[in-house]
Amino acid sequence: MGANSQGGGGVTWSDEELALLNEKGSVKYVITVPPVTMKHDEKVIQAINALLQNGTSLIGVEKKGKLDRVITESDLRQLMGPFYGSRAMTSRDKALFALPIDKVNYNQTVISIRTSGTINQAAEIIDQNKLRALPVVSNKQGSLRGFVTVHGLLNIFRKKNSIK
């Protein structure tokens, strides 16, 4: 396979990363949410549309090709307010739509794991930080490759324990 082979979710993997895909201990084995990314200067309305179109609740925001933060559906709901979508659009809604995504969740410290990480390391990070999903970033650039979720890990550990 070439250097630009496709992995799950339309992700482009390098040859080095492809070698890890079949390793049972590789974190790539448990990526259950394909990456949806946006550039930091795109607008809130584009993030809302991306969530609706892709059926996901997580968006990676990249700055210079590197994961800068993660925006969740919950973040956008908090920003827009409890009545968003249930009433006529207000001037406040229009102003928020035009806000750069860089202004949402800007104090976030991104906790992630590299594609060379293991399933056990991912489980440890998720447990220690009380996360529901952990971004997986490429070894070299730090770009988003997908998310490992608590449910994905539970399924793996359940399968592993049922074999014994």
C-alpha cells in the first residue's frame, strides 16, 4: 500500500501508521468515531452544519494542521442557548452564527493520544481524565485521526474477556 492509503472514515494513513492498524494493542483498533475537522477560523454555523451532516457530536478544530481543541454538540448548545431551533432566529443567533469557531471552548486543554499509543494507554487516559471520547492524533503532525470512545473501549474489553 502507498503512503496515502485510506483507513477507516476516509483517513489517509502513512505506511508507518498502516503497519500499526492490525496490531491488536494499537489504539487505532478502537477508533470508533471518524474525524470531522474544521479550521479555527471557520464560523459557528459551519460547525452546527458539520454536526448535522456527519451525525457526530465531536469536531476537531485544527490550527496549522494540528489539533487545537475539540468542540462538542454540547458546547454549541450552551453557546446558542436552550431555545435554539425552537423559535424564530434572533439578532443574537445571527451574531453567534458568524462567530469564529476559535471563540468557542477557547480555554480548553486538549488531551489526546498519538496513533502509536496502545488500547491500554487510551483506557488509562480516559479513566484518569474522566473523558467520554479521546482524540487520536497522528504521530508526526498532530492532526486528528479519529476518536476513541468509552463505549468502543468497553466493547473491546468485553470481547477480550469473553474469549477466555
